[in-house]
Amino acid sequence: MSTDPSLLSRITQTAGQCGGRPCVRGLRIRVSDILEMLACQVSAAEILRDFPDLEPDDIRACLLFAARRTTFPQVAA
């Protein structure tokens, strides 16, 4: 699977902003908030309407960020 490497550059972590939690492009929109909305069946289109500063690639970046955080090394048995 190929992904645009610039997607992850949209995720920022800044000390003192949102408790140092990962945010989208330095905005005070946390990755976890976007993921929770998606999990609650809020559509990407609805999120983009509610947060006009967001772009479609920001949502993709949140999903990629979460996917990369859940990748663990496999242990051969």
C-alpha cells in the first residue's frame, strides 16, 4: 500500500498546545477528536463542514497516524 509521505507532516505535536497531544497542522484540533468522530459514524464531509479549517487530507493524515501507531513488530513462533 502506498501513501503520500507528506500526510504525516500534517500531524504536529507542540508542547503547551492541547497538552502536547497530536493535532492537525498546528491547529487546536486533536487527532483523537477526529478519530472519535469517525468512530461515532460522523462522516468526513460532516467533519469538514463543522471544521472549515480542515482539509480532506487532514482526515486521511489522522487515520494514517493512528494506523502507524498500532503497528507492532510480529514475533515468529
